[in-house]
Amino acid sequence: MKEFMLIFRGADEGAAHFSPEQMQAQLAKWGEWMGMLASQGKLTGGQPLLPIGKVVSGTAKKVTDGPFAEGKELVGGYVTIRVENEAEALQYASSCPTLVFEEGSVEVREIMQVQIG
């Protein structure tokens, strides 16, 4: 089994125009999707991210405020899943609720296994 991170982008921009009812319906879709991953034993972690934060950069360790990119590039959250291969990870990514938005995207990245100690 391999572990992958699914990184969600662009949904905040689309959801900004949602009514409260539409937002509740979208949150329900997320609950169903996450529940499906969990019930199949694929979900290993993940959370939504707040749209604000800080960046520490360079040798001077300069701290700047976020957000850090355009709305369509802003990372809204992530999940980690354990699956057989990249093809299976892409299948789960393709069913992600963030893809109801034209600007929504899911980046699929395999997590490198590192031995510590």
C-alpha cells in the first residue's frame, strides 16, 4: 500500500458565492465523500485549512502574512489516503466535491516513505 496526499485548491473562490443552503449542501457532500473514504479504510487523515496564515522564508526567516496565492491556487485543505497505487488515488481524487467548481482542483502527491532513526 502507498500513501497519497490529496490537496484541494480553488473551492474557496467558488463557494464565496454560495447561499447558506448551498453551503450546507456542499458540506454534506464533503461529509459523504470523507465518510466513504473512511468506511473503505482508505482515509488516514486530513482537515480543511483556514484561508489565513503566515509564511516563513529565506535565510533571514522573514515572516509575512497570507493568503499566499490567487484564490484558485489557495490550498483549502487536504486528506491523506492509503491505496494500492496512483491510479486508485486518482479515482478517489476524481470524485472529490471540490470539483463541482470550475476553478476546483485536486493535486495528487505520493508521500515519500522516510526511515527515521
